[in-house]
Amino acid sequence: MIVWLNGTHGAGKTTTGPLVQQLLPDSRVLDAEKVGETLMDITPGLPGTDNFQHWPPWRTLVVETARRVLEYTGGTLVMPMTVLVERYWREISAGLAQHAIPVRHFVLHADQDTLRVRIEGDTVLGPSSFRLAHLEPYAEAARTWLHREAEVVDTTHLTPAQAALRIAEAVKG
């Protein structure tokens, strides 16, 4: 099984993912961003883009990587990764379904003001114009498709540990 943690930057995916993993027996965290980083390291580079998710190989490699890891280890993969383009989510989820891999899709949500404060106050990554630029695309995805496609966990007033517990209980329940 895959527990996919979606949501925009600042919602808590990176912090919550390992906490969910600790609460689910036989689980591992697979960060699909690492697949994108591998593609970004290709030289000469792939066609220019502002987001590696726009490269079709990223989406197919995420599916293939998850499938191969699950074949090798079994258990559950916790995958914290923002996907705001509906077509990309459909491609990934359909690819996983073709391999009969069940997905529990959660969206970690917080209101725009909270997200902005978290991003601007991030002491690890620092303030980021890239991350701030994704707030409106997230709001649009949430309004149009994303919240219908997932179980929404509002992290506005939750600690990452509280969010992780809600997700783990939902998966186990």
C-alpha cells in the first residue's frame, strides 16, 4: 500500500511523513522528489522547465520506483509529495492501480495565512519564493479537484505528531 501525503509547501508533509512511518508497522518513507532530483542531474539537462513534475519520465519513474520497492520489501510506502496538476495525479494513480497497488491519498491542508507564515518562518529551508508561488495553485487545485480526490487533514491547528496520528489511525481503521 501507498500512503500519499499531498498538499502544498508548508502544510507539513516532510515533517509528518516520517512520523506516519513510525506509526505504521512495516512501512518506509519514499520521497518522490528524489526521483526528480535524479532527473535534474542528467547532463546535458532535460528540456528546460520550472518543475521536474512536467517531465513525463518523472511520473512514470515514480510509479515504477514505488512498484519495485514494494515488490522488494512489501509493506507500506509513505510518500510525501505535492502533486497539484490533476492530470499528473491521474497518471500516477492510474499507473499504481495498473500494478494493483492500493493508495490512501491524504491532503495536508492549512489556510493560506498559516502556510505563508510557515514558509516565511522556515528555519531549515528559509523563506522561499518557489514555495510561496505554489500557494495559489494549491488553492485552485483544492477548490477544483484535489480535496475531492483525497482525505483532507487540516493541519492549521495540529502539530505534525497529531496529523500523523490521524493519518495512521485512518489507515489502520
